[in-house]
Amino acid sequence: MATTFVWKGRSPAGEVLSGELQADDKQELINQLRKRRILITSVQPKSVANKEIRLRPPSVSVRELGIFTRQFATMINSGLPLVQCLNILGQQADNQYFKKVTLDVMTSVESGATLAEAMGKHEKVFSRLYVNMVDAGEAGGILDIIFQRLSTYLEKAEALRRKVKGALTYPAIVVFVALGATIFMLMFIIPTFARMFTDFGGTLPMPTQIVMGLSDFLRNYWWALFGGVAGIVFGLKAYYKTPAGHMMIDSLSLKAPVLGTVIRKSAVARFTRTLGTLISSGVPILDGLDITARTAGNAVVEKAIVETRGSISEGNTIADPLSACKVFPPMVVQMISVGEQTGALDEMLNKIADFYDDEVDAAVEAMTSVIEPAMIVIMGVVVGGMLIAMYLPMFKLISVVAG
């Protein structure tokens, strides 16, 4: 029985081709395409291709983009033409979506578009920051240097993201384990004690009554509890999508004990790294601030950057509005002011970013050292408190028997 295959390939002239063909097996299809002198890049059954599209929405990771950029910089520095670089990078890409995007960019460049214009058509892969830097590199004839800076920026940005994610993962796991242990005891351990206490008679101690009441509520109304938690989570997500909610939650996150320090320092590192990379690549400072605001990752920081941009457009310095917004530490503002006065703002911003990358490391370690014993104490108090509450009636019974 013939099977429908989805294929992709290139014509002898280099044109990107794709389509569907029916064949008894994969080899027969390959033979058909070879007779048409088509260089095959991928062949798979239509059902598999559709399943992959449903299960895995097309995307390109920061790591994949960083490797692509680093290899692109090396090829350009070696003197290879842009079209040949894109062809090689597209053919060797493991990510089929990224391969399609890269070959589409190559086709656009072959048709006469600039590299920045071709990449700008694929906003999901190449951010505005990326495209603007490539545009500046093409205009200045330093595309290889720009790609080197971009690859360094992407690698450092990904490293910073992993640090912050790692810092948030540990306390989340500890809280999950603590809640799981508490719920397990209330639903399965405490009822065993409760049945035993029912035969004792008499009045139970208040802590025991409270724990038994919590156990009964959880067993009888667990659906209401989980429904309430789900409602709160969805409500917070919906509120966060509103401008006021986004601003309030991001503001509270910056003020949160311990965790707020990590978030604030990572925001400063991201801001200075992005703006420093853009300015050193020849992007105008107003455009650089506009792009940086969109990649800030925090509504409070974004607002401060937007206000800074408005102030600069009126002829003021960067340092003054940054100092007025109270988001950035005084040391950062002072170093930026020195950079403006000496004409080395991009260099100063990159130095601040390097410093705050190390500060994020230190803040993550400090947070971990604080959270670990705190969570152990909290778990000990909760679990130990429930056990003591359950054993109090036994102590009372023993004293009565002994008396």
C-alpha cells in the first residue's frame, strides 16, 4: 500500500523545495527525487510529520541560537560568502524548524534582501535586539565582530537565566516535598490515630483536636481546597496579564526578602549587558534603550528604562533619570555616569554586567544557605507539631493509668 511522504530538498540551482509524494517505501521516494536531480534534506511519513508539529510547537532554544551565531561569526571571519554560510548552517541544523528558517533567510539574501531584513521576517527566532545588531554590523562592515558579540551576549544571558532558574527551583522543590509530606500525614496517618482516640473517651487536648479537624477537612473537602488553590493560581495569572497587576507583582518580587535581591541583581545584569552590547555594536542609544526596555523581564525595570529614554530624548544624561527611579543601586548609576563623562559608556556597562553576573552567583548561594535551614526548621515544626499533637492523648492516658 502506498504511503504519503513529506519531503524537503534543494534543486540543482539551490532553490529550496518541499512537497508530498506517494511511494511504496522511503527508498522508492528517494529514487524518484534523485531522478529529478533534487538534493534531499529530509523525508518522513506525513502522519509522523503532522504528529511532530502537534506535539512540538516550532521553537529555537537560546543555546541553539548561540551555537549558530558563534559558527556564523567564524565562517564570516574566514571569508565565506553570506549565502554559503547560511547554506552550511541550514544543512547541519538538527532542529528542522531552525533549518527551514535558516534556508529561508538564505533564499531572501539570494533575492537581494539584506541579512537583517531577511532575519527580521522571523521574529520568533531572531529578536529585535539580534536584528538591530546585525543591521548595525552590515552598515559598519563589521558583521563578524557583531556576531562574536552576539554569541557572547547569548551565552552570558543563558548562563544568567540558568542561575536564576536554579535559584528558584530548589525552594520550589523543598516546598513541594514539605506540602506533600504534610498532606500525606493528614490524610493517611492522622486518621489511624483518630480511630484509636475515639475508643479512649474523654476530652482530647486542644492541639490534637485541631490536627484531627484539619485531617477531617482535608479528607472530606480536598476537592474544595485544591479547587481554591487552582482558582488563586489562575486568578493571579489573569491579574498578572493586566498592566496594573504586572506592575504590582513585579514590584513585590523586587522587594521580596532574599529572593528580591537575586531578581534585582539579575535585572541589573541583563539591562547593562544588553545596552552595553547594543551601544558597542553601533546601535543608537535611544534605539538601544527601547530594545533593552522590551527585554528587561520586569515591569518596574522596564518603566524605569522607558522614563530614562524619554529623559535622554530631551537632552538629559542617562545617570540622572536612572538615579531618580530608585530601581538601580547607587554604584551602578555612578559607574554609568563615569562612563558617559569619559566616553566609554559601552565598556563601563559591560564591566557592570560582569560584576553583577558574579553578584547573582553570590546572591544565589546566600539565598540557598538561608532557605535550606529555614525550610528544614519549618518542616520540623509542622511534622513534629502534628506528631506531638497525636501523642499528647497517649501521655494523658499513661498518667491516668499510672495514677
